[in-house]
Amino acid sequence: MEGILVPIAMFAAVAVILWKYFDSKHKVRMLALEKDLVNENLKYLFSAQSAKPNRFGTLKWGLTALLIGLALLIVIPLQQFGWAQDHEGELITGVIFIGGGLAFLIYFFIATRKDKAS
């Protein structure tokens, strides 16, 4: 019974947190409309997009998928040849995080260089 209550409680807690977040955001918008406070300065509250869209979002996720895939392509054959048999899960998890972290760092340097150029 305990094995089933913990996941249910976890999902319920996440659902309540998300519900309260979006509900409070809606209440702030409605209050601004009621008090006629909507002007050009508050326009960002009502738009679904941010003020400065991310032009390099595809680059970020493409680099992340590429480097995680390359890292797994290297580590899985190494495990099949008998290297690090005692720590298979830890090795794969570490390689995934290292590949993802490197991808985000590379993305950061590319994006800042492109933003400075334009």
C-alpha cells in the first residue's frame, strides 16, 4: 500500500502547485483588467511570448541531444567489453550529465558570441 501512496501523493502535490501557480497568475491579470491598469508597460503580462524570444532554442536542444547521444555511444560499448561492470548505472548517468552539461556550455558560448555580433 505504501508503494502506491507515495507516487499518488507526489503527483497530487505537483498538480496542486501547478494549479495554484496558474490560478494566481490568472487572478493578477484579471485584477489588472478590473482596475484598468493595462497599458504598454504591462503588456507582457498578457502575451504568451517573452519580450526577447530565444533565437537559438533549437541549437541548444540539438547540441544537448547530440552530445548525450555521443556520450552513450562511447560508454555503452565500453560496458559491454567488461569495463566498469560494477557501476553500470552510475557510469551511464554520469556520462549523460557530462554530455548535457558540455552541450549547455557550448550553447552558451555560441549564443553569447552571436548576440554580441548582432
